[in-house]
Amino acid sequence: MTVRIENLPQKKLIGKRLTMSLTNNRTGELWKSFMPVRHTINNITGTDLFSIQIFKDAFTYDNPDAVFEKWAAIAVADFAMVPAELEPLIIPAGLYAVFLFQGSSAQGDKVFNYIFNTWLPSTEYNIDDRPHFELLGKNYKNNDPASEEEIWIPIKRK
């Protein structure tokens, strides 16, 4: 899996959110509610979708019961018109480790285990307290072994 370090500028997004944990995963429910209404969003700046995780407490990969907020969203130029059933979200600018992942979501546990338990400890970085997200672009195919996505992990120097 290839990784690059990237300085992300601030991102404005509009989307939907649900509270969940890995044990009580409601990702499917979230995306099923977002996809039919995404076309009501004005000022979209691209076609890539964002699957975002915001952790209320300190991030931990090893606790499947840890509660977090998950968003399904798309980037916009501004918040001049936010449809009633959707909400605005800003991802602050900052440093990210970006992993290109190819495979089905069933392999997600292995990928995140590698990122947090192998890659991260061997670097000069720690997790930063900003949103984590997956960028779902034109090569993303839900649950397909040929699917591609980028995994963006917020980092800061130790």
C-alpha cells in the first residue's frame, strides 16, 4: 500500500451524519440516506465523496465500542445554500498521511491495523485531533475487490 504525506487545505463539505461505533456500525444506513439527496446540494466542487469519522474522545483504533460521528459528504465552494436535511462541515487544514487502498471493504480491518499498529509507530508522527476520512473517487466500487479509495489519517510530528 502506497502512502504519501500531504498538507490538506481547509475543506468545506455538506452532508449527513450519524453517531455510531464499529460494534454498532450504521455506515450503510448513513449512505442510503445521503445518496438520494446529494443532488440537491449547490456549489459542488467535484464528484468525490467523503466518508468522515470525527472522534469525540481521544482516538483509539483498538476499542470497537468507541463512539464517533460518521459523515457522508461532498465538497462545496461555500455554504450559501444548505438543503434542510443536510448540514455543513469544515475539515480544518493540516497534515495527513494518505494511503491508496485497493480492495473490498471487508479488508478494512487489516488495512487500519497496518496503518495504526505497523506504519504509524515506525514514523515520526502521531495522530492529530482532526477528522479522519476516506476519499471515494471515480475508481471506488462498494465492496468490489477492484475498488480504490484514499484513506486520509490526520497526523502531526512527535
